[in-house]
Amino acid sequence: MSDCCVSFSFFSAWSVAIDRNDTIFVATYYGSVLEWKKNTSGEGKVVVDQLGEPRGISIDSFGTLYIADCGGDSVVRVLAGSKKATVIAAGNGIGDAPNQLYNPADVAFDSYGNLYVSDYGNSRVQRFKINLKASANSFESSYPSFLSMFSIAVIFFLNTSD
Amino acid sequence: MAGSDKISSPGGIFIDRHNTLFIADQYNYRIIKLEYGATDATVFLDGLDYPADLVFDSEGTMFIAEKESLTRWTKDPRNRTVLGRSDWFISVTIDPKQEHLYTTEYGHNRVKKYTANGRAEQNGTEVIPNVNSRKILVLYVCLTVVFLSLFFQHGVLQ
């Protein structure tokens, strides 16, 4: 079972989100989210970079991007037109505590605005209630020893506080 | 889920309009489903080939990025159609108009597009042939050159 932050090839496109204008957003292995306007395919425009390793990305109807940051063990949000990524869930180092993630792979929302995260490294899916006023947290990636992957799949109900 | 069944290193997740959570339990070759408010998840579809990601359209048609096949599953009955092939799909996304699927693959720096309701297998279109920034490539080449020259210098001084 490979760590999701290890890629087959050094450069890879991880995942894609499309907005209602057919703008394509791509999360790349080397830490950037790039965008291409409809019908363009040359050099992508940097939306955000210096993420740990953006993996799954999701976009809502307002054009806000939500990114499972595999290398940062967090979920970040980028408002439409912004270049600033704000941590909205976890980002408290690698671990399996309720406020931690380990190599998150994907994000999704339900119609109540709850955030679900595919927590690849902890073999679970987590649910977070997002604080709408989530403030910018600085975080550092730490890579402790390899943790055992086997745990029961449960859904945790959480209130995040910043 | 029955017994002590567990998910293992989940890949993509999707939530449909009924707030049902679907999980690509890739290393167990299956899709797991958890209805909103339920405490037990169930196996939705199994016997798959390392399903890494999935999406549904608004009509309930499911699309799965299996390892070597991008597959479409109609709602009722669940019939499987192969839309595209790869060495190893990583992800699949559907556009808001629900017309096209976009995929990424291991070992390829590209984004490909497929017609969601295509009847037959497609080659797909490379909408972004190369995701990599030229600046990043130049940066890495420069770093390699610097590293090699330091290494060489050290070797000469010895």
C-alpha cells in the first residue's frame, strides 16, 4: 500500500475540478493548483502554490476551491479569484485524532455544508462541521514513523474550533 | 458493514443529492455506501479493478475510475460500459453541465476528457496535454546542475 504522497512519476496531475465557466483547475504533485480557462491548454495559471501536495479538489457553485492537501494533512479553501489558501480542517500534523488527518485524498460536501474527507492514511472517512469564520492557521508538516493502516471505518461528528 | 469489514486507504469520495456518501475503497476492489444518518455502511458495488475515484451525474448514472478502465454504470439495471482505458487512472470528475468526464492518470501529466453519455469506448481528448509548468522544470534542472557541480567540486578537491 503506497503512501499517497509518493507518485509513480515525479510529475503528475492528481485531480481536476471544473467550474461553471468550464475553467479547469488541476492539483499537481509539486504543490500547485493551476487553472486553465476554457479552450486553452498552454501554460496553466497558478492559483495557489506551496501546498504540501494538493490531492483531491472540489469546487462549489461560488467557485470556491476545497483542496485535500495530502502533504499538509489538512483541507484548505481558496476563495474564487483569490491566491490565498486557508486551512479549514485538521492541519495539526499527521495522526488519527479527530482533528488530524493522514494523507487526505479527497473532499466532498453534503447539502448541509458538512465537509467529508477521505483520510487515506488512516483508512477512514471523516466529517467536519466547518466554522465559517475559519482563520488562517500556519501549520508545519511532520512525518513521524509509518503508522499502521488498519482501522475501522467510522464517521466522526466534529465541531471544529480555531 | 457486516462483521469486521473495514475500508482500506480510501481514494475518492462522492456525495449524491440524497446526501449518501460513496467511498472508493480501492484496495478492497469496491465502492462503499453510507446513507445520511445511517451508522452502518454497505457494499454498493464490488468486483472492481482498484477503483480509485467515482462520480454520479444528476440522473444517478455512476462513473468509476477503475485502474485500467473508465467505466459507466447505468442506474437500473446496473450495466457496465467501458468509456476509456489507461495504464492507471487516478481520478474522474464530471463538469457542471454533466456532459464530460475529466480524468488524470499515473505517469501522464495530462488531463483527458471523455463524453459522459458516449455509447462506445472512446480514445478521449487531451484537453491539457502537459500540466507541468516550464518554470518548475527549469528550476529542477538548475537545482540538479548546482547539485552536480557541488558534487564534482568536492570530488576534485579530494
